[in-house]
Amino acid sequence: MTLLSDFCLFVYGIRRIVIWDSTELSLLGTLRGHKRGVWCVKFSPVDLAVVTSSGDGTIRIWSLLDFSSLKVFEGHEASVLQVIFATRGTQLISSAADGNICLWDIKSNMCIKTLAEHKNKVWTLTSSSSEEYLVSGGADSTIIVWKDVTESERLAKLAEKKEYVLQEQELSNLVQDKKWTKALGLAISLDKPFQAYNIMDEILHKHNENVLENVLQTMREDQREALMKFAIEWVTNSKRYYPAILVMNYLYRNYDGDALLKMTNMQKYIQEALPYLDRHFKRIQKRCQDMQILTFLTAQMVTT
């Protein structure tokens, strides 16, 4: 039995919830819809509604105005033993006979998180007045205190996004100032192969291969490994293969075979690159042959 102001709820039989007026002691309505026994009934803290959980594995929200079923939450694979409102009535937390605790978003009807620490039925759920903590107790003889880290995670993501924007701006400034080594290093640390390609391409256009090699020489070994990983991505594109070949060429010339293979995943990178390198070689070879034929034909035209 659950009481709230003038309402009195009584779980009746195995499927129905009967609602009474606690002052007049009169029957107000009956909630029908669950296919098995109802385990838990709770009032909404913000609306004229109640939430129920059942042995049929579903959770339902009901209107106290017309006693209709407003929402059905499905996803538990066992009887739902407990359910409570959370986050000022915008979410639900439920526990089931298989030990799982689910966090539901009421608006979307979606389960947004599942907690699976309990090994048996979770019989009870309660939250602190601030809703920062949740306490669950189960048939596995454990009581677990959970902390809501939603806000701290949100702030962490905002800080991460801010840091990302600052690093993007720093990368742009380094490229503009032609500080190639720092710019390439930052692009690698941000895991941005496209920006790294653009930096190398700009070095080649504004300077030459020797300048690019000097930049590669000043980089750490882990940065060269990351560039090799980027190069595998570049070499798959016929428009971007040239800087990739330069990176590979530099590594092959400055490291012996054993040293290369000791680098993390280097053998995998080399094997992935070989089919594309062979394809580019054949295409360049054909172009050279075409150029030789064109040169020969041009020479014949001049002589005649």
C-alpha cells in the first residue's frame, strides 16, 4: 500500500492496482494493463501519476486523472521488483530479479544505463534526498551505494571540448607560423590524420622533401609510429599517397628491419600498405611508359 495526500493505492490481485480516496474511503479507479503480478507502486514527485513495476518485466506510468496507461518501459529480462523516480521526476530507476538495475529516460522511453553489480534479485532501491546517491540491496547479501556522476561527467566533457577547441586554434597558429615540427606533433597527439597530411603537403609545396625529412628527424619514435599509421590511411587514396610514401621511405632508410618490426603494430602496417604500394607503383610505371611513348612520338613528328 502507498499513500499520497488524498490518494491511497492498493495492489489488488495479481495484475490490477486499485486507487482509493483516503479521506472519503471511496474507489476512484483501477489500473489495468500488467500481465503478471505488480511488485511496486510509486507516486510521481512532480505529476499526478504513478509508476508500477511487474513480474511481466515491464514498467508502466499511469495517469491519476483518467487512470490510463501513459508509458510502457520494456527491456528487463526478468521480473521488475522495484522502481523509483529520479532526477526530479524525469527519470526512473528500476531493479529486477536478475540483479540488473536500469536507468530510464521517461521522455524517450529509453534505458540509458544498466548497472550489473548485483548477482541476484535486487529487492530494494532508495535514493538520498539530494538524489546524488542511490542505495540498492539484493538477495546476494550485498548493499551497494551508487553515486550519480552525471554532472561531473558533463563538466568533464565541457572541459574536454574547450581544450579541444584551444588545441585546434593552437594547431592553426603553428601552421600559420610555419612551425612544422610542433604543428605535426600536435596533429599526431590530437589523432588527426587529415590535418597531419595537410601539414606535410604544405611543407612539400612551400619547401621540398629535404625540409620534410628534417622535420621527421626531430620527431619522437612514438610520433613516427603514429605517422606510419596515418600513412596507411593516406596510401589508400591516389591523391594522398605521395606523403605516405615519403614517410615510409624515411622509416625504411633510417631503421633496420628488426628495429622497424619491434615498433608497435609495424608489421601489420607494412602488410596493409603493400597492396596499395604495388598498385601505385604499377600506375606510375604505366605513366612513365606513356610519357616515353609520347616523347618518342613528339620526336618523330619534329623530324618529319
